Amino acid sequence: MNSIDVLIIALYIILTLSIGVWVSRKASRGLDGYFLGGNSIKWYYLGLSNGSGMFDVSGTAWMVGILFLYGVKSFMFMWMWPIWNQIFVMVFLAAWIRRSNIMTGSEWILTRFGDDRAGRASHLIVAVFAVVAAVGFIAYFFEGVGKFMTIILPWDLSWTAGSTLLLTSEQTYALLIILLTTIYTIKGGMYSVVATEVLQYLIMVLAGILIAVYAFITVSDAEISALIPAEWKNIFFGNELEGFWDGKFATFNELIDTQGYKMFGAFIGMTLLKGFFASVAGPTPSYDMQRILSTRTVKDAAYMSGFTNLVLFIPRYLLIAGIVVIGLVYLAPSMAATGSVTSNDLEMVLPRVINNHVPVGIKGLLLAGLLAAFMSTFSAFVNSGPAYIVNDIYKKYFKPRASDKHYIKASHIASFFVVTLGVIMGFFAESINSITLWITSALYGGYVAANFLKWVWWRFNGWGYFWGMLAGLIVATLQFLLDHNKHNFTEGSFPYEIANAPAIYLFPVIFSFSILGCLLGTLLTPATNDEVLKKFYANVRPWGWWKPVYRQLKEGGSPVEENKGFGMDMLNCTIGIVWQSSMILLPVFFMVRDYPRALLWFTVFAVTSAILKFTWLDKVRKYKD
């Protein structure tokens, strides 16, 4: 690496740490200040921070790989997360969540189910889920950043004791970056996270623009046309995903056949099924929910969520598509010539392009931008996970009366605990792809049923929530253990088949176990207290099966109006999904020089933006906090 690039990265790290520590003094004002920024941070800063938090390096490496191999159809792979969640949050969930005026997602649960035994059980299980999810994501970051830094940086940092390898170079790099990020996150809480993420977002946008310009300069239209098959640019699909590479690139078809997406119609069906329920369920108890709860007003929460969609996708996919264009021209021939391409090869496209095909200066900025992507997402989870340990477990059940200084110290300890568990889990992850699929399909699959029902069904109670979440967590954990030990099973046996099934196809199984736990837990126990339900409905005002509660409120003389906005909200969500998709496809088609399709998707973006202005934004402006 050139000394100029090293200097750029060093300056970025120093600047980030300095800003994080400089603003940390505000975090000492109590848990509210530490975890929510005292509800004083402006919505557009939170929106930039939220977008930055979703711009992670592991996900970027994965998306570069799938776009490289599958072409524009790969934007639908993102529905596994599901990225639609951001649209549903923007349209109605941000307002519902923010009206609660609490600190964490599990504390929010008490406003839904009450503070009796059932409510506390549901409160505890969602706090456990939040910590497990944070640990899982830290493992995901550990796997991604170590692999990325090892390819990029020239120094071998492996540790040995005699002939025994203690730490690989990947693991050492990951530990160093994680340690630096943990320091400023623990020191400054939400203030440090938001301040540094705004800086990191600006660096990532600059990196995306630079790599897009460089790809335009170095790669000609003719080179792209000669290399990319027509099917690569086709978003339509059939029941099966047929390999479309030919000639010397035909070896890529073997990887398409073995990655688990061959039955593409069934795969999209699973993502649509999961996408709807997971999106209505709302954001998981992590950094996304913390940003919503950190806003000053309900109106600001909606603005922030919409702004997150707007600032995230176009810059990110300019970077991704730029890397892919360079990779297809300069790496694809040599990869195909080996005769065998693996998932690991796809994950290496991003670092190999940067290492070998990006000039001095731009390389340093791009590395700083991707390092920023890692640090911003990682710091968001390090801030959100411990909030559940301290506020929802330690403070509530063990030490309810202590000073703010004591709770902040406890938060520091909890942060180190969560990071340590995540790093340990990261040592056992086989690849970015495997842990991505476990988080998106298994772990989040167990979250969906209970959190869907909590919004839409008045009879759903705390015990139903507890048993539904617990069933989902147990099945998701078993899936992870089976996957990790699949080499120990006999081919053809039931454990072998389960362990080797793509995680997304297990979603109906996990969802079924979870919904069974929800229904049995609810129907075999008493309903939630009427006063808790009436207060929740009057405050949040969700749509769904709430007529008995609404009837009680009207009989008591309450002025609350029934929410009849389901149809309009679903219409806005549908338009929003198309709007979101246009912001992904527009930069991709632009970067592969397919200008007619780029113009088409720009038109779609403009039209859907105009529609949402009238159907969503004008309604948000009328919110009263």
C-alpha cells in the first residue's frame, strides 16, 4: 500500500476517535443521554446516522459478490433482510413506536402487555433476543472486516506460539478494528455514534462517487457490452434460475447451481412471505429502533425514517456497481480460468478490486470509506445491545435504584460483554454468506410471528409473546448448531438435510413453531388487562383487530378515532418498495452503461417520489405530537 493511502486511513481513524471522544461529555448526563442522545438530536442527523449504520462492509462485500454473479436480479436477494422494513417503518411504524416515549424496544413491550408476570416475561425475552441479535451481528462484522483488511493491508499480523497458530491475520485485524471502535462507542454513547456516523457517511458517499467516476474512466462501454450477458441485466425470472454465462465464463454457472438460489421462484416466494410479516413486525430491537426512539417528536421519527431510505441506496449502489464493473473486466477472466469458483471467491471481489485495480489516493479514500462503513454499523450495535442489558435487565430486576454514573459504568461493562461474545461467535462462522443467511432467515424468522401479532391483535398477550419468541429463538439456535456441525451427519439423514437446506427455506418451519407458541401461550392464559390495552391503543393507535378495545374507549367517552388507514398504508408501502427498488437499480444500470433502463428507473423514482409526497409526506406534516 502506498504511503499516501496509509496516511489517509490514519487521518480518518484519528479524526473519528477524536470526534467520538470530544462529544462524549454529553453522554454522562444519564441513561437517556447515553442511549438516546437526550432526544435532542435533529432528525436529519439521525437519518444520516441510520443510513451510515446500514452501509456495512460485510454486507457490501456480499452484495458486490451477488451482483457480480447474478446481475440485477440480485437486488431481490436483499428482501431476505428484509430491506422493505425501512419502507414500513417510514409509512407508519415509526410514528407508532415513537409515541411510546420509552428507551428500548423491550421497555416498549411493557406498554403493550403491562407490568405483570406475563408482561415481564415478554419484556425479558425481547431483551434476550436483542442481545443475541447484537452478538450475531458483531460476529458477522468480525468475519467480514478481518477478511477485508487481510486482503487490503500488506502486513502479516498472525500470532503463533511455537508451531501452534493462535490468531490468524484476519482475526488480529478484526480484533484491532473492533477494539478501536468499541473505545469511542463506549465512551460517548449515542452522541458519539451519531457524530462519527455523520462523518463516516460523508466519507462513504465521497468514496462511492470517486469509484464510480474511476470505473467510467477506465472501463469502456465496449468492454462492458462484450462481457455482460443480456440476462445479467434482466430483472424478470422464472421458476428456476438458469445459468446465463457462456464461453470461458461458463464455470460461473456451476456456482449459481450450488448456492441455494436455483429454485428462484420458490426463493422469491419465501422472501415475499417473510418480507411482509417481518416488515409489519417492525424493526428488531437494535440500532434502527434506537434511532426512532431518539428523535424529538413523532413527526421527526417519520421524517428520519424516510430520509434514511433516500440517503442510503443510491450512494451505496454507485459504489457497489462501480466495484462490480471493474471486477467483471479485470477479475472475471482469471477467476473463470481456474475452472472452479466458490462463494469465498465472490466475497473476495471487493478487496481484490481495491487492492489491485484502484489508484493511489482513491484507494485510501475508498478504504477509509469501507472502514467507516464497518465502524458505523458496528458502533450502532455496540450502543443498542447493552441498552437492553442495563435498562431492561440489570436496572429493572437487579438494581432499580442507583446513580446515573453507576448505570453508565454498567453500560461500559455490558458493551465489552456483548462485543466479546460476538467475537467468540465470529471465530466459528464459516463465511459472511453463512452468517448472513442465519441472521436474516433463522434468527429473524423467530422474531416475526410474535412481533406481527403484537400490533394487530388485541387478544395477543404477554405469555403468547414470550412463548412465540422463545420457540423461534430455540429453533433458530438449533439451525445454527446443525449448520455448524453438518459435517458430522450422514448424508441423507434428517439432520443432514436440515443442516444443508438454504436457511431461507426454513423460514416457514421457524415461523410455524413460533406462531404455534404464540397461539398456545395466548389462548391458554388470560387476556392482557383492559386498562393496559386501552392506554396502548389510545397512545399508539394501530390498525388491526382492536374493535373490543376501541368499543370500550368509545363507551368511556374517549375521543380516540379508529385507525382506518390500513389500505392507504399498504398502498404507500407498495409504492415505497418500488421507490426503494428504483434507487438500487438506477445506479446499477447507469454504471453498466444501459442508459435506456437507467432513464426508465429514474422516471420510476421521480413518479413514485411525487406520489409519496401527496399520499405520505403531506399526512406526516399533519401529525400532532
